[in-house]
Amino acid sequence: MPIVAYAVIVLIVYIISAVYMQAILPPIAALNMIMHIIFRISHMRLTAMTFVTAVSNARASRVQTHKPL
């Protein structure tokens, strides 16, 4: 009998959790979309900074290796 009572309690907790999760899903989906956009913007900024730094480093190395006559 205790196993049946435990199973009923677990089932009740599961049903209550599922009902609450249905109410929480839309805000979580919106937050997920916002976080995806922030990630994409950060990735683009990192890529741009990498290109700028690579070009700057290449120019700096050319300037340092160039010796005037």
C-alpha cells in the first residue's frame, strides 16, 4: 500500500509541475530568443575585432620590419 500512495503522490506532483510549466514556457521561449540574438551580436563583434586586430598586427609587423635607408 505505501508504494501505491507514493506513486499517487509522484503522479500528482508531476501533473502540478506540468501545469506550471505550461504557464512558464512562453516567457522562457522569449528569453531564449533574446539570448540567441545577444549571442549572435557578440559573435559578430568578436569576429570583427579579430579581423581588425589581425590587420593591425600585420601593419605593425610591416612597419617594424621596414628599415629606412
